[in-house]
Amino acid sequence: MNHLGLVSVIMSLQLLAYGTLNLSFLIIESLGPINDSAVSFLGVLGRLIVDISGEVREVSFLFQWLSVLIQRFNAILLHDSFIDEEAETGILA
């Protein structure tokens, strides 16, 4: 079972446990698609923002914002994966 299948099982179990409580999960992979429930949730959220702001492109902006967020997160992970030898040895240049 892949991790998306596992998440679906967990969501089903939580639905059984919490009954009518409306829980939304956003599963966004950096190299994969957004799951169907996340796309649906973001679409509803975007339409609510459109109703308030009047800007019809808000749904697109929301998806673009998530894309930028993922790219920034990946950049931070990449940056933190390098070892700062000066900090490790206590040598300051």
C-alpha cells in the first residue's frame, strides 16, 4: 500500500470515529499531484474567497501560492542539508 492509500484509510477511520465532523486533509507532494479531496477543498475555499474579494482569479492565485510555498519549503530543506564546516569546527572567517 502506498502512502496515499494509507492516508485514505486513515481518513476513513477518522470519519468513522468523528462522525459528522468535517475534516479536510491537504496532501501535497513536491513531485506529485494534489489528492482529490484537497483539490475539492481548495476549490471551495477559493470560491469563498472570490465571493468576498470579487477577484475571479483567486482560485488560481491559491494554487499558485501553494506551489510557491512548496518551492520555498524545498529550498529550505536543501539549504539545511548542507553542513556548515565553519560552524561545526568553531572557526570564523
